[in-house]
Amino acid sequence: MSRFLDTLAERVIIYDGAMGTNIQSYQLSAEDYGGQATEGCNEYLVLTKPGVIEEIHEGFLEAGSDIIETDSFTASRLKLDEYGLGALTHEVNLAAARLARRVADSYSTAKQPRFVAGSIGPTGMLPSSNDPLLSNITYQQLVEIFREQAAALLEERVDVLLIETSQDILEVRAAITGMRRAMQEAGRAVPIQAQVSLDTSGRMLLGTDIAAVMSTLVALRVDIVGLNCSTGPEYMREPVRFLAENCPLPISTIPNAGIPLNVNGLAVYPMEPEPMAAALREFISEFGVNIVGGCCGSSHEHLRAIVRACRNVPRRPRPIADANFTHKDFTRITPPFVSSGIRATALQQVPPPLLVGERVNGQGSRKAKQALLNDDYDTLLTIGREQVEGGAHVLDVCVALTERTDEAEQMAKTVKKLSMGLEAPLEIDSTEPDVIKAALETYPGRAIINSINMETGRERIDNVVPMAVEHGSAVVALTIDEISMGKTTERKVEIAHKIYDICVDEYGLAPNALIFDVLTFPVTTGQEELKTAAIETLEAITRTKAELPGVLTILGVSNVSFGLQQHARAVLNSVFLYHAVKAGLDLAIVNPVHITPYTEIDAEQRQLAEDLIYNRADALPRYIAYFEEHAPQQDNGNSKVDPTEGMNLAERIHWQILHRRKEGIEPMITEIIAERSQELGIKQ
């Protein structure tokens, strides 16, 4: 454990204030920046005017700050290239870290050690957006940009790597990967502090809410999660409250000195030192925040006020990870989530199960297959939207086709389309590691990978699980090994133990990131060996969860009814799902529109289905005979219900905006403008 984290465990750590704001107070000339071509590049000052940066660092340490940030916020190669300084990336970051280290060490004492944070800001790109210019960069290019910057900062012994003011959660993931590669190369690990910027609505620039931020960063196992910049402390209050109640990691809160005002073309931050300090003090006492400081607009005087207000305030205790925590402990203190680029979804729904929509699948849907053959991603989005509106919490995405050889490219395009058009998280369904890699490097949230098994020994686990750990993904594991698919309870559980030992004990996957599919086989074939298949599956669910604490379970429910006519399948699937949930099932891969609540199924049909599931006398012929004699008594799930039925015009517009539905929105807006104009007496 680092000395920084040791200190953080003992007390609140206070960061410094705004580097840029304080540089402005010097009213530097173009010559100070090295000429007109590089004027405004604050990071270049560590080479051209290091004395200015040194004075700013000293001022914050004199004010009582525990930690200063290197003057390297926009010192990535991509940002320095804007000034023609890309070739100096290593030199600039090295100088920034060396300068901060020297100043911090000169103020450090046994009673108050002083630390250095290696500041790494955003690149200005938005890789998960659909903007052709801002997204014109690959994940691996971003990883290398961040690796290069982090490597130089580590060389001069920063105590923590800080990714801050982040606007795109996919870029944050790339930054974390780059930082870890730099640490591995340096042979030295330091804590990672990941901070994002939220607007006044509580979302990142591309719409990611605080729950999605938290679920992604916790799964990536950063050391500190936080907020900085964008707003003053007043708009951070509710996101900080959410983190305090849900995040198992230390929390940092580094706001601006209020929301900036435009005064004569300059950004002026209106919040005075004392009110800002009082707000941060309240965050510590009420929410248990671990790190505070100031971002844009915060002067040395702001920091003096923050130190006076926050230095000795008792921090509200809350359960957070400490030096003794392992990857297994996170299962105990935080529930598992997955996330899209917009919102998080609990893997353990109340009531269970989480429903995984199965129709965005070229192997299971003729409509999806035709769309994939035609590169028709709008239709795939429509299929996904119908699944979500039908009740799916997560969408399984499979684009494998025997007619095409570009599965990885199609997967990336499909993931991009669904990510931009839907809020539901995705499950990446492929047998090919390169396809999974392409999806994860495109996907902005925390995904599920479907799937791994031991059919060829460890090969698939060794190919896929390292990617899952790197990207913070959950993983579906099928109970299949070199011998056979697990058909009996004993075999299913035996294989689950083998997979668990490798994934959790060797690779460090958190138990609640491992989702076991103990396999469902049809009870509809009449084969003697499969008559008890449903019973074996139900018992395996219960035993797997009991013997491997923290793991989750999933089933492809419809396999149990293979071969029956549609209405008979729908009833059997629904009844089997009910009993699987009672046995402990967490997730179910289904077509949600074909699932009927147990209590709404006809009592006789329920009994026939349960007889078949539990292998009672003559169950299969009785079940088949019944449904041959009885026409469907309920909708087959293919009819569509208009979710805006009964809404007025304004409510329909609001619904479409909320659900990212652009179809037909323009005439509705035109209509409501005309209505409101008439009401107000405005001539158009």
C-alpha cells in the first residue's frame, strides 16, 4: 500500500487549487510561453517559465495543501501537437513531475507529508460519440497517448495518477488501461484517482449519469472515484450523496469556485473562499468524502479557507475498501452493476430476474440476420428498442454469420449504433476473442461477455478473461469442459468450481463478475437422459450459488422447450423461469414479450408445465396433447403496444426525447410550436 493511501485512510486529504487561474494572474506575455505559436500552452511553462509554476505550487503548499498536481493537465501528445510541441511530450511531463516533486519534498514533514498527483486531462476527443471528427480515434491510440504521458510522470515519482475533468467514460477506460501499462513497464504501481465532470443535470457531456460512472470505475478497480470541475459544489451535492451511499471506494470532490460568469470575454468564478470551504466541510461531515480541493477559479485564498474549514473536521464513516480488501471483498460490500454509456443496471434485480433480450442475434432472428446481411444497423436498433420496450434490461448482441467474414467490424458498428440509440447495457455474444475485443474497445460502459467455457481446456478462459479484467466486464461461463457439457447437477457444479478457481483465484476476477450458465436442455424430446434435465438445472443453480459465494447465474430459458409449438413453448418457458428464479437464478436470456407472469398463466397449463419440468408420469404426451387441442388463449407477443398511447402532445415529445426516438419528432415539434404560439397570440 502507498503512503498516500495510508494517509488517506487516516484523514481527509486536501488538494491544491486551480493552476490555470493562478497562471492568468501573472499576465504572461507570448515570449514567456516561448513565442506566439505556443502562447496559451500552460504546460509548456514548466520549460519556459518554471519559476512561475514553482511559485504557484509553493503558494498552495503554504496554504496547507497536502498534495499538488503537476502542471501537465493538457500535456498529452495529442494536445501538445496543437502547439507543435508533440515531440516534447516526454520532456514536458518529466519536467512537470520533477518540479512538483522537488517543491513537495521541500515542504514535506513527518507530521504532514506532501504528495504529488500526476495530472492527466482529456484529449479533446469523444470516442464514444457519433461525431465523425471527435470520435476519429481508436481505443488503442488513446491507450498509447495516456501510457506515454503516465510513463513520464511515473519516472519522476508522482504519488498518484489522476485522470480528471473527463467527458467521455470510454476515454476514461482507455486512460486507466494506459496508466496500468505504464506502471507495468516502470515496475512501480501507484494509486489511480479517476474524476469525471458532470453538468448541472448530473450527467457527463455525452449523458453518462453518476451511477453508470460509478459502476464502470469500481469494476475497473481504481483507487479513488471523484468529481471535479464543471460546476460549483452546489450541483455536486446529489451525485456526491449517491457515491457516499453506493460507492465502496474513497471519494474525491474538487469543484470549481462556482459556475463561471462571462465578464468582458473572460471566465470569472464568483464563489468566495468561505462559502466554498463550508460546502466542502459539509461534504466531509455529511457524506464521508475523503478528498477535497479546488478546481477552476480557486485561488490560494480559497485553499487557505478550505484548509481551515476541513483540516480537522470529523469524517462521517462509511464502508470503503482498505489495504486488506481483495477482489473477493467487493462482492460483499457492493452489489454488481453493468452499464451503458448512459445508465447503470443492477444485475440482481428486485424482484429477479434481470431479463436479457435475445433478438439482436443473427443466429436466432431472421429479421436480425437479414439486417446484418444488408448492413442495416437502423433495423438492429429497432429490434433492440422493441426488446427494451418489451421489458429487457440488457441486450445480448450476436452478429456471427456464416455468410460473412467481417464479424469484428460488424460487431463494432452494431455496438456503436446500439450504444448511441439505447440506454440498455449490452451483452457481447461471440466465440471469437478478436470480436469481443472490438466490441469492448467500442462500448462506453460496463458490458457482459458471453461467454467462456472449458471445452478446449483453459484456452478460451486465457484468451477472454484478461480482457474482462482490463475492461471491467462481467463474464458468462458455461459449464462445459473437455469431457462434456454438464448435464447432471454434480457435473455442472464440478465444472463451475474449476472455472471459478481460474477466473477468480488466478486472474482476480471479482466473484460477482462471474455469471454461471449451468445449461438448460430440452425436456421435450422424449429422450430418457433428458427427462430430468430441468431438475438437474434447478438444483445446480442453488448449489453453485451456495458453494461459490458471490457468483451469479444465468440461463437461456427457451432451450427447455425446444421443439414445441409457440404457445406451448411460451407457457413452459414462463413456468420454468418462475422455478429457476425460486432456485436462485439472477439473469435470464429470453424474448421478454413471450414471458408471462406465473400467476397470470392458466392454472391447468401451469400444472401441466410443472409436471413436465419435474418429470412426472406421462408429462410430455399430456402436455403436447393439451396444446394441440387448445388454441392460444393469449397474445403471442408479436403485437406492438404504443407506449405513448394516452399521452398528450407534450408528453409524447418528452417520451421520445427521453428514449432517444427521433422518428416523427419534427412534425410533433412543429405542431406544438404552432399550438403554443396560438395560445400566446404569437403570429408565425
